[in-house]
Amino acid sequence: MSRLDSFIRRVSAQRDCLNAAAGMIADVPGPVLELGLGNGRTYDHLRERLPNREIFVFDRRIAAHSACIPDERHMILGNIDATLAHAMAQIGALAALAHCDIGAGDKQAALDLERASRASVAGERQTDRSRLRSLAATLRGLAGSIR
């Protein structure tokens, strides 16, 4: 498979997963977290799909297209391991959805960061943990069917 075809498959799967997740949280209160702004494509997609939701974005630095940068209140700069827990207190509500795209090429570091992020986002309510497990299983199935 060409690198172009691989890229198209990956971003198509990402879009389909984000669309499915947006539908699944329609009745779930709370903001959306975008962990990793990057160039802003997924943030832009999320705000189009979820126009009535607050979306808080985390990244070390801004490198996105100017049309895809949130306002100052919703853009949280710094290393996520240092900013996420503090920001959750500032945000004041459990997230309905957290999209995490912060890989740096180190698989173990990415897994550790994902676990820490999930703990900060999910809180301790059993219903939220169950909802997250259900959402994660559904999205894994959807992503697997696209491969």
C-alpha cells in the first residue's frame, strides 16, 4: 500500500471514529477535550460536529492553521502531564469525550500518557468508567473494521 493510501485510510478512520463518538455522546453532559492540537484538523472537525459543546484543547505549543486555534480560555498550553490535572479543576466538569492524538513515536511513553490522561478525564464515577469502556470498545471495533 502506498504511503498516500495509508494516510487516506488513517484519516478516514479517524473521521469515522470521531463522527461515531460525537453521536454516542449526544446525551452525555460535559465538555470535549482535544489532547493534542497539532495542525488543528481534528479540533476543526469536532467543533463542526459538536457546535454547542465547549472544547478544551491541550498542546505544548501552537502550530495549527490560524482558523483552527481555539480562543485563549479553551487553549491550554504546556506538557499535558503537567497541565491536564490542573486544567480539569479549572474546567469543572467531567469530559463527555476526550480525543487523544499526542503520540511522539515512543509507544510506551504514549501508553503511559494515555493511561494518565484517561484517569484525569474519567473521574471516579462508575457510570463514567462504564461509559468510557463501552465507547472505547465501540471505537476499537469501528477502527478495526476500517483497517
